[in-house]
Amino acid sequence: MIDLSLRKNGDFVLNVDTSIYDNWVIDKVLYWFSNDYILTRKINDSNHVQEIIMSLKPGHNHQDFDTVKEKLSNDFIDYKNRQTIAKETANIRDLLFAKAFANSDDFVEFTFQD
């Protein structure tokens, strides 16, 4: 669950359920907003909700609430799916890396003749 609200001073307040989205996903999503916003994160362990305050940096253009909400929603889904795929394919990637960097003599079977 993510919930975005707008404060009267123009800051966005994003609440993220950390039982659904872990810090890896949250960090990846917030990275793309860090150029335009100062990000302040607070975690409430009792209800697994992380509050993120997004304050516009001086000299940057304020984005429309609906645009930010849509981008956040899409990014959370995207990075959660990326995380799931990375976990599900970790063993395959490990095998491919091991084969790619292994001594090639171990995989080629032939005999040398003088």
C-alpha cells in the first residue's frame, strides 16, 4: 500500500507499507525524485509504515499532484516486479556467471596430439 497526500505548504507526504515494499524498492523509487525533491524518511515500526516527506528543492518546478501520484504508483509496481524477478532468477544468473568466468578448459573436452 502506498498513499500520497499534499500538504498546504506544497510538500508531498508519501506513506509506504514496509511489509509490502522493502527498503530496496523504496530506495529505487525515491532515487528518481531526489533530483527535484528533498526526501525525509521516518519509519513507524509499530504499523510498518514509512512516511516520506517530499519537499521541492529551491529553483525546481513543482509537479502536478496527479502526475506524481501516477509516477509513484507505476514505479512501485515496476521495482517490486523487478525485485521478484531478480529473486526468482538468482540461481540461473549465478550459473551463467560461473560458466562465463570459469576456465574454458573445464568445458571443452578434446585431447591434444603431438
